[in-house]
Amino acid sequence: MKCTLTDIIKKSRNLEQLSSYSLWQWDVESLLAGLPDTALFDLVITSPPYNIGKTYEQTMSLDDYLNWQRKLIASIVPRIKDTGSLCWQIGNFIENGYIEPLDILMHPVFKDHGLILRNRIVWTFGHGLHAKHRFSGRYEVVLWYTRGEDFTFNLDAVRIPTKYPGKRSYKGPNKGKLSSHPKGKNPEDVWNIPNVKGNHIEKTIHPCQFPVGLIERLILSLTNSEDLVFDPFCGVGSAGVAAALHGRRFLGSDREKEYIRIARKRIDDAIIGKAKYRPHDKPIYDHTKSKLSVRPQMSSAP
């Protein structure tokens, strides 16, 4: 007889009997119903459906969508450890050309659960569909919340190169000494990380795929080795890949069988060091070096 997650939990009352990287082809409500109502997760990181009509979504009214999110978050928050974090990556709800910023609409929901907003991270990217009657959307938002004041934050793991590493203090007791941090600077809250489109090395069949680098920076900074990361809408497993790359455990769920199959393969590749991904600290490609950036010469009329 096939053993379900609910069976395992009833026997163990914890997640110790699960493998370090577990994927479940279930809707998130069913998965959560099978978990103990105790603090389990060090980091919850996900990008829920935006309710914009993608093939994996069931489109609903904005009010119904927000009510669904409220119920889901109410089930997730009690399962986050006191030292843990929640990262909710989200875009905009668009209907008939009108935009509703979902991060603004969702913030009161998280606040009602006592979560503390630490950063509103703006993820910006350079490619996507071009709008015709407004400026083209080239950003989404990651809302990072903590349960309390004693939370994990490993800044040194995600520092980036300083702009002027040779800069020195010009006055005071440190006059003449290097003024920048020797390990690099704290990344600002606007992250330029390419989205997964076209010929991106991570591209799969998923239409709205998380780039591993975006999650990688969050996992490195907000968790420690062997911590448990949970993605309730794991899609093709980008969060699991980032977790496997850095020795974190992972639990993910998705309703789509093919997404789970792809996620399993990608996580397996990450475990054995064969993951195809773009690291979070890889510099943005300088498009001016491409031949495509040179405007063709227009032929003159005879």
C-alpha cells in the first residue's frame, strides 16, 4: 500500500521520516492538512499564482483570490519557527488593463498574523512582453517577513563587490584607512536578476519560472545548513534546487504531475553537482558587447 504524507506524519509527528528533498503532487491545502500543527519550517519561500489566467491557474475574482490567500497563510504561519522567515514573491493582478498591486493588498494579511516586514525587495529584470497602453512591467516584489526579532540573517553569505573598494576615510580616527567592508557590501533591496525567458539556461516548460539565483540569495541569507525550506507552490523546483545547492532540506508541493517530474530531475542534478543554473552573484551581461546592439546601417535611396 502506498504510504502518504499523512500516514507518515501520523506515525512520526514530525518530518524526520521524510527524505531531505521531498516533493508531493498535491494541492497545498491537502499537504498542509497532513502536517502537524507545529513549527516546522525555517523558511517558507514561494511565488503563488497571480490569478492572471496561466494554464496552471483557476482564475477567480480578486476578492475570492485574496480570501483564498488569507486561508492559506493562516495555515502556513503557525508552522514557521520563531527564528524563521517567510518570503512571498508576487506581481500584479491585471484585469481589463487595470493593475492591482498584490503586494500592497497582501501586506495587511501578513501583518494581521503578527509577521514583521523586514524588506520589500524589488526584483527587476530586463525581458518580457511589451505593453501597448502602459509602460512595460519589468519588476515583481518579494515580501520578506519574520516571526520575531531573533531571526536568521547571514549577511556575509550574500555580500556583493563594493563599487569603490579603494576608497578611504578622509577624516576622523580612521582617516586614511579603507572605508569599505573587506567582504563586500550589503546588497540593496533592488535586485537585478534575469528572469527565465528565451534561451535562459534554466528554462523548462513552466511559463512563469523562478530563477534559482533569486531564491539562492534568500536561502543563503535567511537559513543555515540543514534548515528546512518549504515551497507550497514549487512548480519545477527552483527553490529545491537552491536548497540542494547549499545543504538545506526541502519540502515542496504542486498539483501538476509534469512539474513535479521536472522538479525531481532538477533537484537530483543539484545534489550531484550537475545543476544548470545562473548563480545569484553572476554579473549582468553587458548587452553593448553583442553584435545585436549595433543598429544596422540604413541603405540610402538610389
